[in-house]
Amino acid sequence: MKTKRAGKRYQCRGCDAPIEKGDDYYARSVSVGSPGKETWDRSSGYPVVVVHGFRMVYKFHAGCVVAS
């Protein structure tokens, strides 16, 4: 995986230590459901957008071991 440079302060998901601005880190995303899928529905005559999933991004220190 390729590292990124932190533009602000984050929390490491692996060791709970802070990732300071300017440090290198890994970003790992996890999808729940189908984040790209949206459908339109009508509720009480009003159009409603139904989202069928979401995506979470976890950040890890460059030194932490990240499981694939």
C-alpha cells in the first residue's frame, strides 16, 4: 500500500496514538453495503433518496502492521 502525508491530525486505528500533521500514514477503506447505489422513492408524495450503503476510511501509522 502507498502511504499518504497527513494534512491534519488523525487517530491511528491500530495503536490509538495520534498521527500528527506531516506524518506518513496508510488509509484503508471498508464498504458496508453498496455505497454507489442510490434509488428514488416517494414517501407521502415527496421524493426521497435511499442510500444502500456507506464507506468508512481507517487511518494507520506507517509503522503499524496493517492486515490485508
